[in-house]
Amino acid sequence: MSLFDLQTSTAKASDFTKQLRIQEYKPESNNTTGNIKIRFSASQDRWWVPSASTVIMTFRFAKTGGNLMAADKVTFCENMAAAAASGGPCSHFINGVSVGTANEVARTSQLYFKSFLSHEAKNSVADIYNLTLNRREVNDNSNAIVAAFAVPLGLWQSFPNAIPSGDHLLQFTMSPNLIQSMIETNSVANNTGKSLPGLTLTCSDITLYAAFVSPQETIRPPPVCVLPLVEISTQTASHSVNGSSTFNLSVPSSTKKILIASSRADESHADFDGSTSFSGAAITQGPIVNYSGQTSPITMYNAADANCEHRKYIDFYLNQLMSGKSGFDELEAWGGDKVTAHYFAKSPSSTDTNAIVKVTANGATLPSSIVVAAIHDSAIVLSYDSSGQITSVNYNVVS
């Protein structure tokens, strides 16, 4: 499919391309704290490629007396830039119209990786998101670390082609406590890790590297273009009892897969492992999801069963395992941040939106947020005039 064909061509992605350029954009007022707004524009001769565009952040840190050493045992969480951007919603606008919003930025960004990233990508090009341990550990005499931000929106994560014209705005909010959001717990009793005396952590730079392509010849977009997207909509429910909780949640009617995880609810706790971590209370029975007249799993997960972990892992990677691919190095790596996947076969006419989630865990000892993420379809509809300019923008969650 050509970068300039929004729908049906079988050409290679690079065909008809005269030029590929990466252009740098800074936030308004060059902000690196609080609300971040990055504006850029595409044209009829310069089409924007969302999936090839990247936000890169630089973080600087120190301790009392100077730079950090490996012995200080400061380790960042996976996907640390997404954790840094967890201070509020993340949205993208085209010509002032919102075309997607993620309310749980860090968790949603991490779930895109866990759902769709292959092991090969994780350990190669995707390591710019600091997914492997050697990209997260602080070495001797270190004072800075660089990480890419995986924008957790369907437009950025699932649309592979180029978009002509439009004024674009990417907006997100930085966490007010980067140490809490980005650093894992390490040897707290020995006053190292995030409790290291005098530890400071700041964001010193945010840059969008936006990718643009130019066609060899003028290509006029059709009057109406539909951009199909795969979205992850994430919400949380509180579990603070030692026993079972049942949650009634609303999900888009195009949902066919629901992801469940557990995160600490008390994020200020010394043992909180960063905003992308799924290390809340261990779910001893379930999770079980009722949706669209179906129950998943049919046989309940029970932690007392020896095969429970294997069942969860196989169910999570149902499609990927058929192709021999997984985003995790091994079963043990998945077990450190468990996510379960619940699949539902739905007819196109189904309009069910109510999902019932039941979990059993010791939330009294470890108050937790039960993370529920619906993978669903959405679409951006762009209308163009005869000169190739966008005249209207509509965003719809597919029903």
C-alpha cells in the first residue's frame, strides 16, 4: 500500500515517494513541565506519516554530591517516557478537532506494546522506548537518560499511511512527580533506588521528530477519506478488600478483546514501581469477564492450579502464538507484569457495551486499581476540497 493511497493500492509503501524528511518541533514556549502542546502542519505536497513520527525526551538526574553510580541501584520503569507523560490525558487534534484521547497514558501506551509488539521488535528498534533492562539501569557516573514516548493513540499506533494537509496539535501533560512515576523500587531499606538521598530528576528536553513524505507527482486525495484505527480505551476500578469485587463497566460496542491487569492504587507508596507497571495485588481467582452474552475464560483462572500461569499466557497471546511471536522474552518475564486477554466473537449487528469484570485478590493488604482496557475500532473521516485542503474532520468510535 502506497503512503499516498489511503485505502486500496497494493504498491510498496515507498512507491511514488519523492522525498522523506524528518522535521523537529518543540513544545510551545519550549515547556518540559505541565501541559505540553506541540503544533505542526502538513500540506498537499508534504504528507504526515504518524507511525514514523516519534517524541523523544531527555531526562537529567543527580544525587547529593554529583552524578549517580551503578551502586545506587536506580532503575527506571519500562516505557519511561510514557510514565513521565502520565500527568493527564493525551490527545491529538486535526484542524482543532479531537481525533482521539487516552486518559490512562502510561498504562495504555504499555498495553499497546504488550498486545502488539513482537519479541524481535522489542529487542531491536523498539528499545528506544527503554523496554530492556540494560536501557533502564543507571550506570556509573551517569547524569542523563533518553527515551522515546509511544503516543498511546490509534492514529499514532495503528494507521500506517500518510495524511495530506491539516494543522496538527499533540497535547499531553507531564507527571508532577517524575521520581514516583518513572523509577522502580530498588533496595529501599538500604536508602538506594528511588529513596536515594538528594535524588533529583527533571525533563530537560522534549522534541517531536515528525516524518513527512512528498509524492513524485501531485496526488489529490478523494473528497472523503476514512482512516480506520485500532484503539485501546483504558479505565480503572478500585479493589481494596480481601476477597472478590465485581465491576460493571461500559466499553465501545466494537470491542472484541478486553485486557485486565492490576496496578498499585497508592502510587505515593515507596514500593510503587512506576506508572507503566502492572504489579498490584495478585489476582488469585479470575479475572473473569462477562460481555456480549459470553464469559471469558470459560474455566475460571485459579492461582492454586499449577497450570494457571500457562493458561493466562497462552490466552493472552492466542493470535501471536499461532505465528510463533511474543513480546516477552519468556514466560517468567510476562509473569512479572501479568496482563490477561479476554476475546469475544461478536456479530457486526451487536451493540452490547456493558462488561462485567470479577476479580479475587487481597486488596486490603495491597489496595489496587484493576485496569480494564478495551481494544476496539474507531475512524477519522477527513473531507477534502479540490485543492487538497481539509474542509472537515470527524472522529467516531465504531459502533
